[in-house]
Amino acid sequence: MMDRPDILLITVDALRADRFNEETMYSLWKRLYDSEHAIAYTQVVAACSFTTPSMVSMMTGLFPPAHGVRHLTGEVLSEDVEVLPWLLERLGYVTGAIVGIEPLKHCGLDAHFNHYEGTSNPFATRATEGYYTGKLYSRVRRVWREFKEQNPDKPLFYWVHNADAHEPWMTSYDEAISFIDYETNTLVEDLDPDVVIVTSDHGESLGERGQFHIEGGKHGDALFDEELLVPLIVFSKAPEKVIGLVWEEKVVSDTMISLIDVASLIVAFAGHSYGAWQQGALGYFDHGRRWAYAETTHPRTHFDVQPLRTIRSASTKYVERWDGEDLTKYDLVGDPQERRPMQVVDRHERTDVTNAFGDITRWEEVHEAKDLEMPPEEEEQVKEHLRDLGYID
Ligand SMILES: [Zn+2]
């Protein structure tokens, strides 16, 4: 493999970590076991339980308090933030993206790619399993080929956001996932990139908490693991290991990492540095002794109550309101379903948690997002799209 590999990154919206199994995702599961150099992580914590802040975190290696994009829509990433495609371009890459969900078109990431497009929003026609994935991947095949033809000497970084597993589904969540799995595997076979990374922006609650959610919304209002954990599947033609990714020793790893570490991983594959980029920590892949941070502003947006934030290790999770009240603790070993919230009574423990939140939110450079301004007709189109997705009434 050349020292600057072609990298294809596919994010499947709302793909739960536990759905990466032989039954639901047979094609990629089989590819994982058939590949010489591949690994899947099953304890990957998204930085937000809904799309936009989570994907901006993945593309910047920063948690939302540091990059400033904290809502589904209405914010544009500050131009001062160092963004992954921009760094890759400096390393000689051409960069492209195609995103299938309206908020990702307008969050400011587009400014940092050589080519960035949204699909023509077919999925606002409600349940579209298959139709959308087929259309999206046809476009990806064509654009990928064009990129390679026009830039024969340059490596390519290409990001695809597939939103076909987002509700509403035509049949069921699992069937949508299985279909996407099959199509994604075929796409990977066709394009045959040097490095392939498949992951998601957040998980999906499938009734675990009863009536907890607003109608139609199945993620974003809470920070339980079913909404935060996503799979991360990595295939590479490189025989040498990237730090933390030990191909020979494990195929499926339950080491806890943060989804923002994907940025560090890609930076490492591109040959820039081995270790941590921004707030990510590729070097921790092997030990996992760190806190992953996540937050959601949806409680305020939807219910006019305090937003939530969490820090989570492999064994313990703390959740609190943004005003620092209602600190709750979960023992993820003894209570993996997070059914038994505990009070934090120990003063030192309380201080440790406060400090950990502080370390994350007082990152060396904290950015503010700008307000999104768009023509009224376009704004109405975005609203229509969000209505279809069940985010607004
Ligand atoms: Zn999403």
C-alpha cells in the first residue's frame, strides 16, 4: 500500500453497536473475519446522541463544548476550528463527502472539503429503505471514479453519510440495517479502497425506556448507552499496525473508545502522526483507561429543561444536567442496562467528576459556532425534512 492510502469513511445514521453481529450485518461481519487486517470496536461512545454535533466531533476530534456545534441545526462551525479534511488536504489528499441528512449540509463542514454534496433529499418522502441507499451508493461509485481519474497521483479521503436506517422505516430497523450492510459491503468490494472505516453518528433507542421519547424520535433526548454506543469497523490493506490496532490479536474488541478517536485514527492512517489528534486519543486504544464525553441539548429544545452531559469509562457512567445538578451514576458492569441510577454521596468522587467535566469543557481553545443564515424557502425545506424525521411537530 502506498504511504498515503485512499480512505473511505461510511457513517450509517443511528446504527446501534449491538447490531454489528452475524445475524443483522452478515456481509460486513463475514468481511471482518475474512480480512487479514481488520478490527471492529463495539464500545465506541458517540459525543452526542443526535447527528450534527456528533459528526462535527468526529470530523474535528473535538467534543462539542470545544467545537461549539451543539444543536441539530441553526449553527455553523467556526472557520477557526482545524478540521480533519483540511489537515488531510495539507497532507496531499483530495477530499470529498456526500451526506444524506439535511442538517449535515448546513453545519459548516462543507467549507473544508474539496467537494461536498447533499443528496437531493429523496428520503423526505418518508420510509425509503433501499431506494435511498441505492441512489446514494450509485452516486458514490461515480464520484469516487471521477476523483481517481482527475487526481491519479493523489490519495482520496471520501466520507459518505447514509441515513437509511433513520426512522421512519418501511419495515423494521433491523431490516433497514441488513439491507445497508449488504449494499455497503458491495460498495466496498467495488471500490476496493486501501482503508475502509464503517461507523455511525449515534445509536437508537428501540423502546428500552418505554414512553421516554417524543413520538417519532428514537434518539437524542437521553444519554443511555443504546443511544450512544456505535460500532467502528476498520479494514486496511496495510500489514503494519496503526498504534492500538493490533490486527493479529483481536478481531472484535470491547475496549471503550470515543467516536472522536476516529479522527486520530484517520490522521494516523494518512501518516501524519501516531497518537492523539485534538482531543482524540488513538494511543489509548489499547488501554481504554479514559473518559468519553457526550452531551445532548435536545431536552432543552424539546422539553425546555436542562441539557444533559455524561462522562463514561468502561465501567462507570456519570450523567448530570448542564447546571451541575442531579448527578447520577451507573455501574455499567453490574447494571449494563442502566436501570439503577445511584446518587453520588462521596465528596471526593463529586470533585473528581466535576474536574473531569471541566477538563473536557475547558479545552485549550473553545470555539463558538456562528448562526446559520439561509433563505426562507430553503429553511422551510430543512424544516420539512426534520418533520419527516420526527424531530419537530
Ligand atoms: Zn443521526
